[in-house]
Amino acid sequence: MGSFMTNRVHIEKNSVQETLVIPLYARKLCAEQFPTLYQDAYASKICEMIDYDFSQFKGKENSVLYQFGGLEGAMREKDMIWEITDYLKTYPKAAVVNLGCGLNMTGRSADNGQCRIYNLDFPDVIKSRNEITPAGEREENISCDLNDFSWMDKIDAQSGAVLYAAGVFHYFTTKQIKEMVVAMADSFPGGRLVFDTVGKFGRDVFMRGVLKNMGMDNFAGLFYAKDACDLEGWSNKVRLVARKSYMQGYYKLDAPNIKGIHRFFAGFCDNVAKMYINRMEFAEMS
């Protein structure tokens, strides 16, 4: 599904688009260093399509912390793909909706040949995405602000919908997330929503630098979930049905070159930072 443009797309340093490059290169690195654990058919190809100075990353490739950063993003993507393909077993023609897509190709990686894929993000991100890899058959790239719920009207969910957000909801307030989830439950009855969360410690410590780099100095009200109770009681149409740690909740870190320090960091993320994948299901239309 889909093709790649032949002309390289220039991305400036210290630009909004640069934030798309960091997780992309991390996935490429993880696929190269831990191929028995994680494979990404797209990351390396997309990096080739981008005119950007990757030298700052190449100098860190042997850093344990940088390697773990790649592992973290890769395991989260594997978890998302697991959840999408699980839903497609029951609803093979469902809409697969990537909320805050960036340059990731999770939808294509989970494609069963029947579903319809929607990639949603801000206009400048979708512009870069279209320049690098235009939408393929059964795929649509949609420019939008997720807080403007009109995007929900653009999704054909007659055959079901599985929506997912990877590393996205941290940038919204709790109030915004609750309102968005309730609106999704109304728009996509019988659908599934999958998203990652961190606990308060994870938000305040791990996310602090990222958020400040984005100009978000006041993050006291930003979304986090310390336990399942924070994700329940939002609506009688929304039910939290699964919550798993995302470093080791779906897959074991069993690649031959995974080091003990990698497993230590994984345990810290799962047990202290409370980094989880959450599955919500929406009530069927009555």
C-alpha cells in the first residue's frame, strides 16, 4: 500500500517538522540493532526521503539511553499493531484511525488488505507526510486539530473503527481528553480506542523536557493516569477493558543483544513511570 516520492523533502533544524524526525530515526535504529525483536519496513526508507542532518543521532547510536529510547518507541508501536490487528480479526473492514500520525506507518504495518486507514495530524505535518509518502489505496491523510471534533465526520466507520494515539495524549489536558473520548464514543459505537499513558511521575520527570521544548511550561493540568481509576467513569458508553505495561506487557524483551540495563530501564518505565497501553471499548448503538 502506498508509494514514496522520488524528491527528498527538506526539514529544517529547530522546526516543528523536526519533532517528526526524532521518533522516526529511533525506530530505524531499533530495527537495525534489534532485528529479531522489531522490524520496520518503512522507517529506513522514509529517512532516505528526508533531507536532514542525521549526524547528531548517529553519534549516539551506541549510547544505552539512546538505544533504550528507540526500544521504547518500537515496543509501543508493536503494542499498537497488536491491538489493531486484534480488532480487525472481528471487523476486517473497519476504519483504522491514527490520531496524531506524524510520520509513522502503523496503519500500513497492520493493514489486512480490507481495512481503510486514516492518518490525522496538523496541516503542516500532513503536508510533510504527503510530500514523502502520499496516501495509498484505502488510505487518507486528514489535516485537522483533534480538538475540533468535525474530523470524526470524515471517518467511514460503518464497518467498525479502531482508533489509536501513540505518544499524543500527553500534550492534552485531562478535560480535553475526556471530552474527546466521549465524543468518539458517540461517533463510533462499537469502536475501540487504544492509547498510551504515563503516571504523574512519568509526566513530571520524563515529559518535562519534551514539553518545555514545545513551549509548554505550565503542564500541571496535562493528562496522565496513575492507575485504572483515572480512566473510568467518563461515560456510560466508554469502558476500560485492558491496561498493560507497554515495555513488557505484550512482548518479552528477548532479543539476543538486549542488555540487562535495557531490562532494568524497561522495568522502571513499567513499574515506576507507569507507562501503559490502554484499551477502551465503546458501547454498541442501542
